[in-house]
Amino acid sequence: MENLEPLNLAKIGTQGKGKSAFTGELSKAINKVVSKEIETREISMHTSKTVFDPSTITQCPRRLVYRHDSTESERIGSPYLEHMAKSKNITKWLDFLDKCAKIKVLDSYVLVADTVCNLTGWLDGVLEIELDNGYKHIVAIKTHEVVSNVFSCLFPPEGDSYVLKNDVIELNVSMWMAGLIKGILLYSDSKQGRYSISELDLNQTIIDRVEKKCSILNQYCLRGQLPSKPYLEISAECEACEFKTKCWAN
């Protein structure tokens, strides 16, 4: 029996007419139109630089004002592709929940806003949930697909489940803007086949603090000024910030 040689793309590319296995013409054409479409969709995304977002409102005040005012960014990656991945998870769960007994999806991808705070965000959906006693709750929902090591933090050894602070704040603010008083955070870890559902009641203390922070941020933006750095040296948040170089330049 004839021995098979290892598949060698370089060798294949030099056979026949001498053309490379990957000519590049097709991939260049596809990359061009895909890049253009992503750029167009990112421009139309709700995360305008002129408003604040509940999902990032816990971030450094200086970072938020930079993002509000600046077109310059050191961000790596595409916000739209991140949004597309999240949308897939949202659709999956909303479709599933709508098929569950006593649960009805009333709305999905709900835009919420507050003009005083200059906040704009999204709820993944609004559900009607009927309890065994027949009482029905209208509930906001946010879903999050997380990696296994993050999901494990939702179930510490002592058995007290908790949810991530930023997600609690984001859902509270979004509920408040939607006029709802109850919400659900749904975490899933598809690779391990796990999920967690946590119920939240609207927390007025969180809303008061977010309103105060937005008021201060808006004043800085109107004056064209930046808040002072909250860190004495480069922090973990600074390392992740798209304005790190600009912020620490002086």
C-alpha cells in the first residue's frame, strides 16, 4: 500500500501552474465588504459617544468622559461583533422561555433611556411570569453567557449564590428607565451545560447613586473638562481602558 505524505499547503501551492493554495483575491474582497458593513453597523449602534450606558456606568469617571467626547480610541476588537455574539445568546434564551409554561415574552431588545441622566441602554426582554397563585409579574431580563471560571463564582462553596456587581447595577438602571420594579439576571455556561437565575427588586439606593454620578459627569462634559484621575498609578481598569495612553500621557 502506498504511504500517504503529510498534507503540505506550501508544496501544493507550488504544483501545477505554480499558484498559491490561497490566492488572496477572494479573501480580500470579502474582508473589504465585511469591514465596511461592520463599520456601518457600529455607527448606527445605540452606544453613541454622546450618551452614557448602564452597562459601563460603574467605570472610571474619566474614562466615561473621554468616551463621551472623543473619537480617538485604542480599543481592540469590534463592538458590533461583541453585540452580535450577545444577540445570539439573547435570542436563544428568549425563544426558549417563550415556550415555557406560565412565561410569555412580551417584548425583546427594548431600548430604554433617561434624558436627564443622559443614559441610554437595552433590556434583553420583558417577560410576563404567572405564579402558581395566578398572580402575574412583569419582569425585565438580562442574559449573560459566561466562561466556566466566572460561572463557578456564582456558586461559592458556602452555597450563597451572588451575581456580579456591574450586572446588578446595569439591570437596576435599565429596569428604572423602563418603569419596572422586578428583574431577572440569567447566566449561562453553554460549554458546561449550566445556568443560574437570580431575581432582583429595584434598588433605589443604586438609582440615586447613578443619578448623582451622571449629573456630575454631564457637568464635566458641558464644561469640556475631565475629572481627576481616581488612581494614583496605572490600575487594572487602566490597563483595560481604550484611553490609557492618552490619559496617562501627562
